[in-house]
Amino acid sequence: MTTTVSERVPTGPASDALLSVQDLHIRFSTEDGPVHAVNGVSFDLAAGEILALVGESGCGKSVTAMSVPGLLSPNATVDGRILLQGRDLLGLSAKELRAVRGKEISFVFQEPMSSLNPAFTVGKQIREVLQRHEGLSKKAAHERAVDLLRLVRIPAPERRVDEYPHQMSGGMRQRVMIAIAVACGPKVLVADEPTTALDVTIQAGVLDILRGLRDELGTAIILITHDLGVVADLADRVVVMYAGRPVEQAEVHELFAHPQHPYTNGLLGAVPHREKGVELVAGRRLREIPGLVPSLRSDPDECVFAPRCPRSTEVCVSRRPPLEPTRPHHPAACFHPGEDE
Amino acid sequence: MTTAAAPMSQPGPALAVPPPRQRRSRRLVKRFFRRRLSVFGLVVLVLILALALAAPLFGDPGRNDFSAVLQGPSAAHPLGTDDLGRDTLARIAYGARVSMQAGVMATLLAMAVGVPLGLIAGYYRGWADLVISRLTDLLLAFPFLILAVGLAAILGPSLRNVVIALGISALPSFIRVTRGEVLGLREQDYVAGAVADGAGDTRILSRYILPNAISPLLVQATVTIPEAIIGESVLSFLGLGVQPPTPSWGTMLSAAQGFLSQAPLLAVWPGVAIALAALSFNLVGDGLRDTLDPKAER
């Protein structure tokens, strides 16, 4: 297992990034015409870093992550560059991509109840990945499977390893999925809404496990979520997406302290929170963002958030706001950046 | 699956280790044995199989005894004798071999061809699906028995050809059932997960899709076997199947036709045998369907 990935010397231009996504554009051709799902997303992921992709449903965050190991359906066109340690994944063959999937980049999906194969024990499913990617013997793979279940803090792993998914709770299954995902020591773990389907009491445990993986194995994590609480808890850096475009990008503390884009401000206003020392006020209304996410049929040359934006002016609909720093190391795509009141 | 939503809403103690539960297979067996009719079917089935396996114990089915022709049941011949003085019990027992073979082999043949075709059609879709599905429609346009009779007539009479004719006739239902299952299974989250883990098509089909499609296929098999058993009898009855003097339930029925007034029992025994064999498979199949029904799970 290679956990010290940062030692290797990448050959690509983004020198210190483990994964570098550059100017990613994803278009789906459908019967009703093209859908511009992702327009110009760029980010770097360093080893051991946790990067959150945040946004509403349909903003392109999952599609962005799925495109990295080539998991999109055949009707998707992906442009840009996706460099994993300098190697452009977009140029790989189907077979080469299969070797990357599960081994170097692996996924944890949202639905723990249906994401495990009901026909086999969880142990067999973990062994499966190990035997395929690592060529382990059955016995070695079994021992490793028990270790992995222990790593994701499943009690009595020696016995649990022989259980079927239907014998486990949702939280357990999510842990098993994480165990499968990290079985081969991936460099990048993509967690797509890993806690959304779980009870709040279990969510914290799963987040703890993810944090533990980063700390112990040095796994870089792309965290896809719309839950800003999860972001604040876990992420190092945040990319806020809106309608397929990145609108703001910053360190997590910087973003929460000084949100620049009105959409980010809106997201933060829509979260229940308590002020310093003040109890959560009953009856205090959460702010919602008026309007709906625009259709992705076109990629207009204007600010896509303008129709819902309280700060919008003529300039917002005349051209596209560039993603440029409005504070140090804190780019936002807005002509009127700043914090709400 | 809709049943999946229920356990999620329970704020159960996720970390507590539940008491060891029975393996799924044992629970399924238990559930099956709660159904009396299915157990009855299973018992009859086992008896017929035992009869077929122990056939030599019941004497030589070809030995003529012209001193005892068309006799009723007696100590020497528990089920009587036929028009050539042959022991009916021995012939029923040997006939069971033919019927079971024809039923099981034809079904296995249909599965061996139909399941892969169904997997390809359902998984890859596209033109492969188009071709396979239209072929299925074509075969389904003919009723099962008519198709079998036609094919047997072309192929010529023999047990092997009966198996082929019945196997082809049973093919479309296996393609349909498999394809339908695959269409649902390929959209499952765990299949998407397998792709994300780097699994290829072969592995996905063999490890993720086929194992989860086994239950309906097993049930389809228990429906097809009795169909094929009856089909074999029909073909043999019409002279398109097993040829005399090889005993088969169908040929026995056919021969008994001529002596319905003198020895009606001669037609009753193979008739009862066919009916019991078909019934027992159907009962077992019903039991399996109810036992393996995922909605009955949990």
C-alpha cells in the first residue's frame, strides 16, 4: 500500500498537486439538446487535503467528481485536463481507467442501503477489490478485510466480516463502503454526500472515520456535500459551485468568516446556527435564496446567479464575472463581492 | 428497493452488535418448509427421482410375458401388464428416467443459452438487445407445444432431439426473464459502485448482476421443467419423441390408447405419473417463489 504519495515527483505543470483539475467543461448531449453541466471548474488537491465541493442539487458537483475517473455516461463530453500526479486521466483507455478506479481514486456513494451487493457477505466484497487490484491471496485478503473493518470502527469485525449487507444498519453499511473504498490505499477518496442518508447521530461517526483516514493514511478526500455543517467540520478548502460554475473558492475558515459571493452568503444564511453565546432563537426564520437554479441548456455570457441575486446590476448581465481573488487567496466570481450586512 | 427505506428511519443503535443471526440460506429453508403444499411437492418429487434412480430394481421393462397380457394389478405385477405382457411398474420407473432427463436437460439447455442472451440484451442494450429481443418475440409468437412439435418434426425422433426441441421452445421465456431482471439490476447503486471500484463488464455481470437474478431464474426453471416433461410426453405420444420399445410416459399413453376399453388402467398410470411430476415441480416452484421473494425478506 502506498500512503506516502507526496514523495513522488509529478511530471505535470501543477507541481505540488496530487490531483489537478483544470478548466473542466462537461456537456451532456440529450434528445432535447446539450446540457452544460459543468463550465470551467478548476481546483488542485494536495495529498492529505480535504476539499469540499459545495452547492445545491444539480450544480454539477457530483458530475465533476464522477468525471475524474471517467465514470460519466457515454453521452457526456469532457473537456479540460484532469491530472493525477501529472498523468492526464482524460487520455486513458477504458482498461487503464479501470486500473485507476478503486485503486488510486475510489468512491463512497450516498446510499448505504443499496450500494452493497446483497448477494455476498461484506467480507467477500472487500476481498474482491483486494484480490483484483492487489493480487492478494484469499487468506491475506480476508485478514486485510478484517483489519479494514476495524479501521472503519466496526465492532467485532471478525464476526461482521461474514455478515450480509441486509444484516447491517445504514451506518454500518456506510462504514463497509468506506472500507471497500480505502481497501487498496487510494490516493484520492471521493465521498459523495457520505452522510446525507444517515441519522444525525451516526453522521458524526462517519465524518470522524473520514478524518481518521486522512490523518492515518494521508488520503486526500473530495467531499461532495450541500451540508455546510459537514464542510465546517471536515474540510480544509471549499469550492462553491452554482449552476455548473465555480463561484467561490477559499480555505474553510476564510470562507465562513468572509464569504464573498452573494450565493455563498445565501447558503450560509440558510443554515441554522447560533450566534456567539446566544441560544438558537426559536422562531427565527432561516433565510432562503429566492428563485430556482437556472436551466443548464445554455452557457450564457453573464452571471448565472444574477436572476436570484440581491446585488445584481447591469454589469452582471452584460458579461461573465471572472473568478478572481477579491481577498488574498480567495477568488470569487462576482462584480459585487463582500459579506452580507 | 422500497423496503430499504424502513430500517433507515429507525434510530437503531448502530454500534451495538446484534446476536448472531442465522444464515440467510437456513432462514429460507425454514420458510420453505412452513409451506405444506410445497413440502408435499418436494416429497413427491424426491419419490419420483428415487423411482427413476432405482428403476432396475423393478425389473426389465422390455421383458415380454405373453402369458400375462393386459393384466390388472397383481403381486407379480403391482401395476399390471401391457399389451405385450411387459410390467407397467418397471416401464413407469424407466419412463421416469426419460421424463426427468427430458425435463431437466431441456430446461438446462434453455438456461445455458437463454440466460447469457438475456444478460447481453439487458446489460448492453443497443443493437444487441434489438436483435435478441426480436428473436425472442419471434419464438414467442408460437405456442410452446406447437413450436416443440414443429422442431421435433424437423429434427427427427430421439431423446436428444426432444431435449433440443423443448430447450429451444423454452428459450424465449428465459431470455425475457433474465433481460427484465438485468434491466432493473444494472441501475442498482451497487453496480455503479462496482464500476467505480474498477470492475469490468464480465465481473459486473458475473458477480453483481447474475447472482442477484438467480431467484426469478430458479422459479422460471421450476415452471419450465414440468412444461418440458409434459412436452416430452406429448412429443412421444405423437411419435416425435422417444421411440418404442424405450419406455416413456408419453409412448406408454400412446400405446394404451388402443386398449382403453380392455385395460383403462394402462392409460391411467402414465397419466398419473405425468400429472404428479408436473404438479410436484409446480408446487416446489411456488414455494421457491414465495420463499425467495425479496419483499417477504425481513
